[in-house]
Amino acid sequence: MSNSDSEVQVFWNDLVAEAKTIVKKEPVLEDIMNKQVITCSSLDQCLARIISSKLATREVDRQQLFQVCMQAYADDPLLLSYAVADVMAVANRDPASKSVVRILLFLKGPHVLESWRISHWLWCKGRCDLACYIQSRISDVFSVDIHPAARIGKGLMLDHATNIVIGETAVIADTVSMLHDVTLGGTGKEQGDRHPKVGKGVMIGAGAKVLGNIHIGEGAIVGAGSVVLRDVPAHTTVVGVPARVVGRPQMDMPSLDMDQMLSGCKADDAQEQCPAIAVKQI
């Protein structure tokens, strides 16, 4: 058994045990715990039931979507380890969400992300019509629009998730945190590679708009409400409209710290790294 398989199995065992505990404490939730966790044979079946129950319609029913999900997990078992990393990202970074059952069953961020991973698998298999249908259903159900062709690493936290938009050629590295109302978009009707590239450990605050084929360097912070139109150097903090460098995060990976007030920002050497951009002391 590989390390990733072992991590998935440990996660699954913990998930089932917690679901059984919840049933004892809250019998009203017995049906949902049984259907979506306890009676499942493994994590892939659990995820497939959750996704299909959220996205099904009369025209494309739960069983059809369930089978598509199971095909994806059988073809690419790494999807399961990515799902574990995504859920644990929320558990480790969101102080309001420590229960893995509540994260997986009740939070839209993981629902969006694991549904998108199925659409991306379909896109990569050349099943673009069904991939776009799932994209449409994600938008309808969760008010989040992520193109199936975008590339997203593991351990992404979509906090609250509502109104997030991620374009076709966007790339997001591992261990990124992104709050609601974030756009990773283009700048017009240009063709080709036209969306942002987000480095490892980046945190993007609520309402930020990152536009065009630009790079957000590893370990950077984009402050809430900022409009970013040019590259952001690694390990810098940018805020404003348009965004400008105001300092440096204290942590190498601010996505893990989730400091929304930029209270740890250091401005001592940001000017030296980016002399063309004014530095504002915080």
C-alpha cells in the first residue's frame, strides 16, 4: 500500500467513526450519515454519492453521475488523495471547521472542488461536453464558476466559496487559500494563455480580482478587495486598486496562517525587492 493509499484509508476510517458518533448524538442526522458515509464501502463511493446528490437533475440523474464519479476514481486514484488534502486544508486552516464530517458533508468549498476535479478528469479524457455540463451545474448549485480546463493542485481551501470564478487557463499550485468572491480572470477577449498563475502557499483575500496571464509568486498575499494587473513577486503582500506591494508576510506560506488583517506584514525590505512600486508602511 502506497503512502497516499494509507492516508486515504486512515482518513476514511476516521470519517466513518466520526459519522457514527454524530448519529448517537444527533439522531435527526442518521439518514444522511448512513446514506453518504456509514453505508459506503470506501471514500470513493462516499464522494461519488455526495457529488451526485448535489448535481443531479431529472435529465441527468444521480445514478448516472455516480457512475461517472466512480469511473474517475477508478481511473485516477490520486483524486482521492487530493480530496483528503482538500478537506484537511479546511480542517487545519479554518478555526470554525474542525470536524471532517461537517467539512465534507456541509461545506460548499469541498463540494465545489471535488465536483470540479471530476469535470477536469472528464476534460482531460476528451469528454468536454459532459465536463462543461458539470461546470454549469456547479455554477447553478454553488454560485462558483471554474472552467474544467483550469489546473488546480492539492490542498486548496475555498473558504465560503461563493462567487469564485477561475478561468480556463488559470493554474493554481498546491496549498493555496482563496476566500469568497475571488476572480482569476482574463482581461478581455484575447485567446490562448490568458489567466493567472498562482504559486504555492499563496493567500488571496475576499473580493480580490487577479486579471490576465500574470504570476502570483509563491508565498504571496493578495489583500481583500485588491485588483491585481501585474506580476506579484514571491513572498510579498499586495493590496489596493490597482494592487501594489506594501510589505512581506511573516510566514513562508501565508495560506496556512490566514492572517486577514495583514498584521504580520513586514515592510522593511519590500521596497528593495520592488523599487518600481511604492511601499506603504502598515
